[in-house]
Amino acid sequence: MQRRQFLNLATGALLTGVSWRLWAAPSGGSNARFILVFLRGGYDALSALVPYNEPFYYEARPNIAIPAPSEGKTDTVIALDERWGLHPALQESILPLYEAKQVVFVPFAGTAFVSRSHFQAQDWLAFGQPPGPIPSHSTGFLNRLLERLHRDQGQATAISFTSTMPPILRGSAQVANSPITVPQRAGVDANREELILAMYQGHALEPLVRDGIGLRREISKELQEEMQSASRGAMPAKGFSQQAARIGRLLRERPEYRVGFIELGGWDTHAAQGNALGTLSRQLHGLGEGLSVLADSLGPTWNNTVVAVVSEFGRTFRENGSKGTDHGHGSTLWLLGGGISGGAIRGEQARLRESDLHENRDVPVLHEYRAVLSGVLREMYALDAQDLLHVFPGLKPWNKVPI
């Protein structure tokens, strides 16, 4: 069993005085592997990690809230503690890892600035900069991490499982790219619409039905285009598990790949989000299944690996008129790995009443993502304070708390 140490993951300069702790196993920097999974589009964290004991959650989401835990039912929240629970789509994938103490959830996480633009927020997260103007030729924080690993560990490099090199890996350090693609299944909605039209052919209501279907197609096309744009070409979560085994085997066999990057699209759920079932449920199922497969395929390497799951922002606390959610602020960050002591929800928390919302609409941010990740990376790769400032400029230094 690996020796475990206590981490203090302090917040950044704009969130001074707030800190939280996480048990983690340091690797001494020689075998550690960090994989970042980026959920492009802003995933609804309140459906993944559900605050089922907050009455306002159900009041604000009459159609899309995940039903509270109920014994014997499979379409309800899976309670993790007296306040938080998992979406049922994660029962067979993430729950076993959580029970094995290999998952930590950090709610109230996000950026220290507010942006409701996918592209601005995604780039800001990728570049790892403090609030303020982003330098015109900024490098990605994973590339800056790689620069430090090159200095200390020679042949260490990174690999991106994306169609093009993402901003988060932009920089002077050389990075490998191994695109992953997933076949798309189409035509289901079109077939359904043709059946409806056939039913009303020759009927007095046929013109109205055709107009209705035409309007639906137009709206659906606009929403689909927006979702695809927010995803920036990232594969949908539905196809993640198909590729996770290959990713895991490659990383297991190529120890020089010390940093990995995966992006999943399709999280911009403005309409018809669903609750225990539906669009978001399928996304979460794909994400959870892929992460579980990745853990299995890494084999013993999983014990030296930390996977962080992040998104550019969360979504609104209230559902909208289309039974979806809009661009928000605070989210929930995931940490997974065989070497962490998880099975818990970590960090400072706040109530989620109407009066507690950020700008009367969002989950507030109490933990800047850069501070959380800096604590993880420091322990994994034995980085010092100057290393961390190189990776995350402007981050307020913090001290590790010993056991």
C-alpha cells in the first residue's frame, strides 16, 4: 500500500482564507500520470452530484430534478451522504469507484471570474491564467506543466486524444496527438417525423402538423449547431467507452506519456435535458462508463494516476422554459485515481437556498479550479512553489499541511 499524505489545496489570490484538504498518495514524481477530461459545453453538475436535501433544488427544477433517494427505485438519486447523491446513470460505473475510495467530488468549484461565453471560459480555463486580460500568445497550463517535467524528468511528454491540438497543450513543449473518433448514429428523429406525417396525410390537420414539424426542425437545428459549436469538435460522451480501453492500454504501455488530455462534447443542455432519463442521463452514463473502462485498462498504472474532470462552467440552478438549463457559474470538479483516498465530497460548502445563489441564478464558486489542481500536481510531481507559479501564474502560494 502506498504511503498517503494530507494535502491542503488552498484557493487562489482572489479567494484568500478559503482552504480544504484531500488525502492523496504522492508518487515522488517518478511514475505519476495526470489525465484531464474536459467536458465542453458546461455540464450540469447539479444533476451529476445532486444536492437532494436542498428543498429549493426541487422547487427550482420541477421537471428536470433527479428524484430524491427512494428504497427499491432505480430512477432516483443514489445517496452518498446526508446531503449529496449521484445520478442513477452513474450507479454501475462511478459508484463502485467511489465506494472503493477512488473518487473525490469537489462542489462549488470553478473559475474566479464569471463568463457565460463557452469560448472565453474554455480558453481561460485552458490557459490557466488569473482573472484579467489573457496574454495574446498565452500557452496552455498543461504545456507549462510539461516544461517543468522536462526539466526534472527528461523524456516525460504529453498526449492529446483530440482531433486537433487543444489550447490547453499549446506551447514550446512537444506534445503527441492521437485523434479519436466515434461513428455517429443519425436518422432516428427524421424517421419518427416521417411516421407522424404519414399518419396525418390527407387529414385537415396535415398543414398544421407539417408547420409544427418544420418549426421543430428549425429549432432543433439551431440548438444542435450551438451544442456542436460549444463542443469544438469534441467527441460525445456516448462514444467515450469505445475509446477508453485503447487510451488506457496506450498509456499503460508508454510510460513517457506523463500527461494526457481528453475532451468530451455535448454538454450544452439548453432544452429537453431530462432528469433520471433523457439527454443528460445518456451523457453521464457515457462519461461514467468511459472512466470506469479507463481505470480498468490502465491496470496497475491506475494506482499512480489522477484523473481530473472539469468543465468551463456550471449551469443555472433553475430550469428554463425549454426544460433545460442555461450557462451558469459554479460546478463540481471530479478527482479519480487508484492512489487517492476518496469516497467523499471535499471542500468548503454553502447552502443552496434562493438567497445563496450567485447573481440569483448560479451555484457560487468557493474553490478556484487552479488552486485545486495545483495542490494535486504539487503532490504528484513534487513541484515547488516556483513550479506552481509557472504552471498557474498569479496563484497565491499555499503550504502543505502535514499529517
